[in-house]
Amino acid sequence: MTITDTGPNLSDSDVLELEARLRFTLPDAYRSFLLEFNGGISVPDTILIDGLPGSPTDVQVFFGIGRAEETEGIEWNLASLSERLEEQLLPIACDSGGSVFCLSLRPHDYGAVFFADLQEVFADFETRRPRMYWIAPDFGGFLQMLRPFD
């Protein structure tokens, strides 16, 4: 896997500051990814998501800290989606359709990666929350699932 269009270099203190603002410790694999790449575009970028209508989808861009495009920022996406995502789900990337990949910071599935289908009719009309699809038990497993588009 190659990551292009990476963000500005981060230090440990940059990530620690993000964790302090989030009030969560990031899983080690994701923390390492931020320190090495700070978001960007993955090659390959296609992922098959079990149960998702129209799957596979792409990972258009991984979010980061202090990226040139505000919409590629972790915290911007978290704030923008706060009413649509459950607490303790951190948006880490999006697909070309505007749906997001999320990292769980919840105790019962900490580190797992999910896909929030923001294009589908709400899974829960009362809360306006999207249908969630489990992808991988951890960030490393998620990265290993990326494939070239066939």
C-alpha cells in the first residue's frame, strides 16, 4: 500500500493534543498511521463491505490533523457529523459518496473500524443515525482489506 498526498509532519505532542481534545487514547496502529502519513490517499483504495448495497466502495481520503483542506481534518469531520454518529466513533476517512469510515473508541469494540453509510435512509429515524457496517477488528486489518478496483 502507498499513501500519497500526505499531510504535514506530526509530532507525538500533536497527536497527544488531539487525544486530549477527544478525551480518548487512539489505538496504536492508527496513532502510528497519523504520525507517518497524517492522512492522505491510499493506493489501492477499494474495499468490499459485507452487506453494503453497491459494495465495493473506495477510500477517497484518510483524514488527518492540520491538513490543507479543512474537510480532510479529523476534528472538522467529527464536529460536522456529531449529530449523525454515535459518541466514541471517530471519522477517519470518507468514500467518494460522502459516507465515512469510523474508528471505535468505545470500550466494547475499541479499535474496530466501521462504515457509516450516510447516503442510505437512516437506520434509526428518531436519532437520524446512519446504518453502520462492521469492517475490521482493528485499523491494521482495515488497511489490509484495501484492494485495487477490478
